[in-house]
Amino acid sequence: MRAVVLNGTCEANKMQVSQIGMPAVKPGWVLVKVKAFGLNHAELVLRQYEADASYIKKPMVPGIECVGVIEDPSDSHFLKGEKVVALMGGMGRSFDGSYAEYALLPQSHIFSVNTTLDWTKMAAIPETFFTAHGSLFECLQLEKDDILLVHGATSALGLAAIQLAKATGCIVIGTSRKPERLDFLRDVGADYVVVDNERLNDEILGAFPNGISKVLELVGPVAIPKTSKLLKKHGIICSTGQLGGTPKDGFDVIKNIPNGVYLSSFYSNYPTQEIMDDIFKMIDEHHIVPIIGNVMTLDENGTAHELMERNQANGKIVIQMEV
């Protein structure tokens, strides 16, 4: 089968497609024919830094999510040809992931899906919307009367969070470091858009002088000392992304979290069938169309990674295996 294989860290243009053997089916694992998959920042980190670590099994087929059909159900409850999504659980790190025509995956991280979305749109959902959904509803306990700041809103995760938050009915503030992308955030659904610069807090508090109730922090711990100060007493900040990297001097919770403000985080390694059902039901009921920046082929995966490096996708990058 055709697949992308990493033997260590490399430049994006070195990610070539090669021929490797089909994985052998074993008990507890299911063979999925991959129809499409979305790219993620975690795969960028793997290629740039993490692939040389001793805990990464090499050679490795990267990819932490995919959509497709069951090719061989092994001893699972799945049926051959059943439409599924798969994500996390060690994909693309502990065992081969989705940058391939077929993926052998643990049945615990494969989920049946009932959707009318085509494969491309479906591929933009699993990891991105699962992370957005968990961050908003499990960690931030988002409700319709909330005022939510999505900090790092032009990322694929930020865009999905805006869509889910607006479906809930709350007020959403979106940020971008680039003024020319503010109209894009408005089109996605943000009620207020703000340039992410040294005046960010002044701009937001000018519009909401009593503060806001929730922050989805996607820039990372480097930004928490700033954005947590926007919160009302008993407001919640959820740190999910690390687009801005990690602080050089570490992160001191006592010094950097205001009194009466709650800090949470979301770790996306534990999807369930119930949660995936809820996500696709919400997408269907609210007619949410995932924001896709680029659709590319497996042979173009290197170019796709370059786009991800430059933050030029304007949405989820999807690799489509078949036309």
C-alpha cells in the first residue's frame, strides 16, 4: 500500500510517499480503508521535533485521525464497509497512523458515524471538533448566556470552536494577529473580532467593561497571564492549544491566575462513541459546515505541511485519498 513513512525528523519536502506492506490484522484491532484525513499541529510537531525521541516507534506512519470504511473488522462488533472515524489512542506515535491507504487501529478508538457529509467534510471533524467540543462543554461548561473569547481563533480548532459556540447561542469574540483576517472570523460567526496585539485586553474590556465569562486559550500558557485577566470572578479559562509555544521561564499558576478564576485544560486522548454521536448530531441539527482551507492528495502531503507551518490554510487541511 502507499504511505508516508518517517524515520526521524525532517523538512516538509522530504515527506515522500512510498510502498509498504499491508498491516496484518490481529485481535482487538481493525483494518480501516482510509478515505480522507485532516492534518493536525501534533503531526507538525512530530515531524519537526518529536520523531527523533526514543518513545516514538520508527519507522512511523504519522497521522492521528482519519475517516473511512471498515476493511476487516477482525473480532470487533464492526461490519465490513461500515462508515467510521478514528482518532488518537496512540495513532501515528505508538503505532502507524493515517497517512496511508489502510490503517490498522485499536477498535477502542474507532467510532461508527451516521452522517450525510462527504468524505472531505467528514475528515475535518474528528480530532478538531472533538477537541473543540470537549474544551467548550466539558471544561468551560459553556452556556448560551456566556461571553467567550477564542484566543487563536483563526486556527482550525479556533474556527470549529466558534461554530460550536454560536450553535450554543453565546457571544463569541475571536482574535487574529493579522487585521486582514478579521472579516474571515466574522464570516465564520464571531460576534466581535479583535487584533491580537498589545491592546487586546483594552479593546475587549472597552466592549465588555464588566469582563467576560469564558476563555478558550489556544495560544497557550504564554498568553494565560494576559487573557485570564479578562475574566469575571469565577470565570473559566481552558488552555487547549500551544500555538505560541511554551514560556521560557515556565508557568507559575499562583502568580499567573487571578484569584477567583478557574484554570482548566482539555486532553483529547479519550474519545467515546457517545461524544462522537453528540458532535455529529450537533453538526447536523445546526447545519454546521466545517471550515476547510485546502484539499490535497497524499502525494501533496509535504506541501500541506508547509502550509501548516506558515499558518496559511484558513481552515482545516484535508488529504483526500480518492476522488
